[in-house]
Amino acid sequence: MNIQEAEKIIGVDFKDKSLLQTAFTHRSYLNENKGKVSEHNERLEFLGDAVLELVVTEFLFAKFPKRNEGDLTAFRASLVNTNTLSKISTELGFNDFLLLSKGEAKDTGRARSYILANTFESVAGAIYLDQGYDAVQNFIASNLFKELDEILEKGLWLDAKSKFQEKAQEAFSYTPTYETIHQEGPDHDKSFTVIVSINNKEVARGKGKSKQEAEQSAARQALEKNGWM
């Protein structure tokens, strides 16, 4: 991994370079490269998730003084969800720095999106530890806040489950049902896979760090498939 190139892209000159390497190290890499690195990025991800939520909350609280907490929560969820964070990580070129197992490296689908989203959080955690709050706030603001305009313009912050239920009942006279078919990961960092069905027929699947997030993701995918966004 080219630490200097990663620093250039992130815009931070790390005092402790090992923090940055850890931020890009997926758990799977340790299994195949024992001795090369000693730590994966899940602890940094845990920290970065909390820092990210605070930075985004502060931003939204100041930007929308007349919005209620429900709207602010929905805006925040749209900014920090897997799709948005994965998109930003891809644009930053994080794929080029990931340390993955050979198997994970071949997967460029939904699983990679989750890895990229988690990496954004772990990088945020590393910046916070190495440089402090102002530095991580600047990193998040310069890379993430620009996504808000599209989120508001396209209504991506709206409750996808409610919208899909309304559309499905209009079109098919059935209420969608949701089923959790898979969950994995430690308690502090679980991942859930949910399917949404209409009349016992699967329409779409979604993933998330909670069942609620996975259901919203599945509903959003179903809306897109049916052209109801």
C-alpha cells in the first residue's frame, strides 16, 4: 500500500502512518498475511462511525434550524448510509489501497460496497486519533456534505418503506413483507440481509447495519426496480 499516495488523496499528513494502514486493512487480509500486519480496521471503524455521526449531526443542526428532529434524522441516515459512503470512497480511489484477502479482492459487488463504506468510517477514525476533531470534520465536510443536494432533490431521505408500501398497494393490492435471511459480524458491527416480497414473491434485497436499515435498503431497491423513485 502506498501510504504517501493515500495521504495525498485524503489530504492529511499522518503523524502515525500505521493508523492509515490499519484503516485500509480488512479482517480477511490478516487471515492470509499473518505477521505482515497486526490489526484490522474494525476498531477504527467503530470510532469513525461515532465521529461521523456527530460531525453530520452538527452540520445538519446548523444548516436546517427550522427542521424537526425526524427530518434531520432522515437526512443524516441518507448521508451516512452504505450507498453514499461507498460512492465517496470509490470516488476517492480507496479501492486502490484496500488490503483484502484474495477472495474479497475478487468481489466487486454489494460486499465491496460495504467494505468501502466501512473504510470511509475507519479512515475518519484514524484521522480523528491522529489529527483531532477539526481535521476529521474538514475531511468529512469536504467529501460528504456535497451529496446532500442530490439527496434532497431526489427525495432520497424519505421513508422508502412507507413509499414502497403505498405504491405496492396501489399497483398490486398487496402489502409488502420483509424477512431477515442473513446476519453476520460481531455485536458492535453486525450486517443484516433482508428481502422484501409482494404476495410471497421476492422483489428486492437490501443490507444494513441494522434490520431497519436493511429493510429501508430493500424497499429502496424495490422502488428503483419498479421505477417508482
